[in-house]
Amino acid sequence: MSKLVSIGKASKMLGVTIQTLRNWDKDGKLKPDEITPGGARRYNIDSLKKIDRRIITNQDDLKTIAYARVSSNDQKKDLERQIQVLELYCAQKGYKYEIISDLGSGMNYYKKGLTNLINLILDGQVKRLVITHKDRLLRFGAELIFSICEAKEVEVIIINKGEENPSFEEELAKDVLEIITVLSARLYGSRSKKNKKLIEGMNKVVNDTLSEDQDISK
């Protein structure tokens, strides 16, 4: 006799969320093999092993996600420009798209928008991902997201693949400064004189370095 598993275990086997299985049940795409007196869904484990999730999923329902990100509030205009570029590109290609944006460090792996994007990809709801530059995803570790996309057969489009993001050095410096600020606050306390002195010194170094780079590039 084949073993029946809960909806939670079935979702893990298929690599989708529990809500997706509920939606498939409602749409008639994948019905549970049994429903308990309490209303819990049970699935035949042998049947689940034979299911190709991509066949159940309607390709027309898959999303094109355009993702934009900047590091800080003073870059909101840049965020707006990114979104405009993404919207124009997707519109020209005729994609039905959704914009996801973040305001936060490229070294922060837990941004709300990025987390949402990863969950959508893992849930098999994304057909393609469009970004303006590689480092819009993460400063370091974008390859990990690309590997997930490859495993989930998600097309990745980098609009300015051969161009360097003009604010790369400035954003990288801010990201590094953010990390030092957090570590210093944990080490000395956020209100201590040592912490304030260290942050002021790092700010000066960062600003001086950026000024030198700008002078050299002129």
C-alpha cells in the first residue's frame, strides 16, 4: 500500500509552497488522494514522485520579475531611473512584468524585496529575471541567485551586462562602512566615544578615497 503524506511534505517534495498545492487543488490541477475527516489533504507519495511540476504549471502564468535596488535614501532618484529603464525594456519586449525594488545594502541578504524574489523563484512562479546591472542583486553572491535561477529554469537578463555601474565605488564604500558601523556598535556600544570616533574616522577615509578617485577620473 502506497504511503500518504501531508500537504507540508508534499510541498517539499514538489518544491512549491503549501499555498500553491491548495491553489492546484482548487483549480483541479492536482487533487489530493485523500482528505481526512478534519479536512487535511493527503497525497500519495508514489504519485508525487512521478509528477513533473512544470507540466502542472501554466507557462502563461509565470512572471517576469524586474528587480531594482539602491543602497541608501539619497539614491532614490537612481532607483527611479532603474525602474524606468526596466519598465521600458520589459514593455519593448512585450513582457507581462512585475517590479520588485529594495532600498538597502548590496551586502544585506535579507532585504524584503530580495527575499520575495527568491521565494517566487523557488516556488516556480518566475519565467525570467531582469536587472540593470549584476550588482543590483547583491554586491557579492549574485552568482548564487543565478545558480538558483538556472536550477529553476529562470532566464536571467542583465540589460547593461558589459557596462560598469557608475556608482559602484561609492555604493561599495557605503556597504563596507555599514558593516564596520554594525560591528563597531556591537564591540563598543552604539553610543560610546570609541564607536563614534571610529565611525567618524572611517567616514573621513571613505570620503577622501572617493574624492581622490573622482579627481583621477577627471
